[in-house]
Amino acid sequence: MIRLVVTDMDGTLYSWIDYIVPAVEALVGSVERSTEWPRIKIVQALKKVYAKYESNEYPFVLQESEIFEAFPEFGSFDKLIIEPARIAFKDARKKYLQPYPGVMETLGKLKQRGIPVVALTDAPRNPVELRAKMLKLDQYLDAIYCLPGFEFPKSDVGEKKISRHIEQKEQQGEYRAACKVTELPRDYEKPNPLGLRRICEEMGVSPTETLVVGDALKKDVAVAREVGAVDCWAEYGTYISLEYKERLEIISAPAITKRHAASILDGDARKNARPTHRLSNFEQILRIIDGASDRS
């Protein structure tokens, strides 16, 4: 009998690549118009920061980049460069960040059945909470377990390099998800099974009564098997176009792709993989849960 569902987020509940590629490209285009810098110079400046923080969603990338070093007065830099770029990124995110078909309906049915759903992701807290809030996933998830979030950047003299408006929104909790969010130590990152074990322990459910779903064979399926949980490979999340892979390589550091899009790095491993369940859509976990109940 399945009493708990633990799900990955990127590539499982929504396509991270389909959203992040056009969003970062929109940000780059905005900076290009604001500064008249060459596009390649902007991309490389941003990639240095993204690589440092291991995330293409690091929200303070511009003020931490060499672009800011060329225009070091924060007030005008914020209004003329950061703000237009933030809006461009936000608009693209709103357009392209969408849940996979059947995800919201399935989460709703699990909630009706009283089966808790917990997300386990290798993404940092800030973007994770924001995505969950935007897609209203936090209305259905019982908890999110993620990597530590980002702190506000500061100058050499300790002054925060953010606008007062953003700081106020943070203080008012406008970026917080409605469900519980727990930051895990960085060494808990999948395929380390400690995160999954901790979830099962804190939810009071045995791993053998837990269904784990994710798009990465090495980071989701392998972890589920190691702890004795039911593994479900979200194969649908691995279908990425060659065009988007190439565009991701332009804007993203390899470490970021490895963390947030691990499924596209599985390569030939998937040919020999034997996940217990292969999913062509998220909704199929309901049949798996029903089958487990029939056997119990």
C-alpha cells in the first residue's frame, strides 16, 4: 500500500528547460538593449555567476557580474538595467513555465485520497518556492525539500545590492510558498539517499510504502531503489529537443545542467535501465498506487 508520494520537480512536474532557456535569453536581450554590450560578452559574464552559484535562476546575477563593475552605481544600474531585465525574465517565465498535462489534476486526486505528496529537488530554495507559488503547486504539496537558498548580495562594505522594493517583498513573505519548505544540507543532494530517508522519517512512512517519481534514472530511480521505495521513471520528462539542448549549452554551465537537467545526461544508461515503472504522463502514478493497494 502506498501511503506517501515523493516527487522530483524539474522535468517531472514541469519542464525546467522549456522555461529557463527562453527566460534567460529574454534577460540577455534586455541587457543587450540597455548596455549595448555584445551579446557574447553578456552571456559569458552571466555564465560566470551562474557557474559560481550553480543555478541559472540566481536572482542577483546582474549585480554580481562584471557588467555591474562597468556601471558600479547601484541606483541607476538597478533602474536602467536590472529592472527591465527582471521584467523580461519574469514575462518569459510566466509564458513558458507550465505544468505537464495531468499534473495538477493528479495532485488534486491524491489530496482527495489523503495521500501526502512531498517534493524532493536539487534546486535552491528561492527559485523552488517561486515556481511552486506561481504554478500553485504549493496548494497540493505537503512539503518541499530543497537545497539552501541564496542570500542577498552585499558590497565590500556590507551594503545590500538589491532594491528596497525587493527587500520589502522578501520581508513580507511574498516569495514564500504556502507549504512547508525545508532546506537540506548540500551533501544531501541526489543521488545521496539521505534526503529521501529524512522525508520518510519525518512523514512517519516506511520507504516500502513510498512511491518515488522522477525523470532522472541516476538521481531519482536509483535513490528510490536504494531505500526500498517504489520507483517510477518519468520518461516523459526526458524528451528534450536538440535545439533546446544546444541553446541551454550556450547559456548554462555544465554543473547547472547536471543538477537541474540530469535526465538529459543519462545518455546510453537509459538503454540498459530497468526502472520498475515507466511513465508517459504523471497521471499514471494513480494506477500504480491502485495496483499496490489491490496487492496489499
